[in-house]
Amino acid sequence: EDQVTQSPEALRLQEGESSSLNCSYTVSGLRGLFWYRQDPGKGPEFLFTLYSAGEEKEKERLKATLTKKESFLHITAPKPEDSATYLCAVQALNNFNKFYFGSGTKLNVKP
Amino acid sequence: KAGVTQTPRYLIKTRGQQVTLSCSPISGHRSVSWYQQTPGQGLQFLFEYFSETQRNKGNFPGRFSGRQFSNSRSEMNVSTLELGDSALYLCASSLEGNDSPLHFGNGTRLTVT
């Protein structure tokens, strides 16, 4: 069965302390892997789409990478405004209308 | 461009009642999906509609239903509410095609007492 596992569940960083979030996935043919950011009381906000192993995408302090079994979201020199829950989701080739989400990593960046 | 709009933002219902939630997608988006988000289960897929047709359905009981109108707006209905239905219900729209992420609304927070 297609599934997504994110780790750690929660991460506390000091401002400027770089780290990585992990998203491991099992899917019968990957069509796309998506990263989202969710702030309290709001819906997830789209960040990146990755399609094939070796692909990388960057946006400000965030960089997403993809291998055949997992994706990493690297956060370089985070700021308090980066605090949020980060979700990843996969889309399968044979069922592209349905996204499978991980349970998220709650990031807290302290000043 | 206006984002995905969900109404109402908050709802309080009692067990046994029914509820209807509404979603207006981004203009031009014809695919609308619904997800249930709870602290324990994360985001769980409910169903997806395209051109008024349900194309995919998640593993939820028949009490959960939805529909899409010709203008792509969508509604979901939950009948005979149970305490466990308390959750954030998220609607997402997307363009049809390979490079089409989901764009989410801010959800409807449903509390069942």
C-alpha cells in the first residue's frame, strides 16, 4: 500500500541552526512528491514538487531533494518565521487523483 | 487571483445531525479534492471530483458524500454525525495535468458534541 512517513515528528532549532526533515515513501510508481508548509489555523501551502531521483528545488532557506525512497527538506539558517508544520505528499502514477500525506514535522525555531 | 474559499470556517454540531460544507476552487481549476485532518491521523483523503464526476474515493463510510457543480464549486455532506467526525476539513483544487499540485483552502473546523 502507498504510504508516507515523516521524521522527526517535532524539531526544535535555534535561529541559524541548519537541519533536515525526512520523508520516506512507498508508492507503486512515483508521479510526484510534494512539500507543503502549514501554519496553525490555515490550510497547507504548496512549496515544491519533485518528480525524479536526483532532482532538487530551492526556495529561500529551503531546499528539497529526492531519492528513490525518500525526500529531504533542508533548512539553512532558519528564522523564527520558518516555524510551521511541514508536510510531504506523494502522488502515484496509477492513481494521480489521490495524494498520500505524511503526518508532518512540526518545526519550532527559537530566536 | 483568489485562492480556495471554504465556508463556513467553524461549525459546532451535535451527534446525529448532518452538516454541509462548501468549497469554491481557484478560478480555472476543475479538480476539487476533500481531506480530513485530525491530530492522530493527519490528512486523510475523502474524495476527488472533476467535471461533476467523482473520480476517486477514500476509505470513509457512506455517511460522507460530496458533489461538484457545473461551475466547479463543491460541497461535502456528513450525515448522522459522530464525535469522531470532529476535524478540520480541507478542500483543495488543482489544474488537470502532470504539474498540478493541490492548492488548499483554510478549512472548516467541525466540532461534534
